[in-house]
Amino acid sequence: MAATLYGLRTCDTCKKALNWLKRFDVPHAFVDYREQPQPPETLLAWRDAVGGWDALVNKSSTTWRQLPAHRKAPGSDAEWKLLLREYPQLVRRPLVVLDDGTIAQGFSDNGFKKLFGVG
């Protein structure tokens, strides 16, 4: 099954995930969402798939911690989408979308083995 991995080229975890995909010959594409910002509809779909904005956003990141307090409490979907358009690096990464529409976040060897049916 092919996958699209969304993340940042400079992210160490994304690099590990890409290396894993190559090692196990999993067909994939990579999208750096800083270079290719995702449309609001995609962000909403991701939010729904992972269980809400709080699950989609990495609140332990340096970027989140440096936000002004009023930006850390978006009150609507529109505010969340604006925040993620301005700071795409807030999306927890990597985010993996399989051809069948399955969406997963993060990387671990065992998690990817289960996700891709390897091993």
C-alpha cells in the first residue's frame, strides 16, 4: 500500500520515518507542509481522523511554547486553520495518509510495521 508522508524536511522523526519506508520498500511520497501548505479542508479531515485539534497539534513544540497566550486558545475551526496556515510546523509529525484514506501520526518501528503490515 502506498503512503504520503507529511512533515518537514528538517524534522529528525520525519527523516527516520522516510528511511524506514525506503528500507522496507514501501511506495511513498513526501510532502513538506511548509513548502506546500495544505488547504483548510485537508486540515479539517486530519483533525477529524486523529480526534480533534488537540491531537493534531504538537503542544510540546518550541513553536507552540513561543506563541502568545491568546494564540494558544483558538476558539473556532477558522482560528485553528489560520494558526496552522501561519505555523504549519505545529502539526504533529509525521502525518501519514495511506491510499485507502487511513491517517496515522508519529513514527515508531513497531507502529509502522503494524500500519504497513510488515514483519
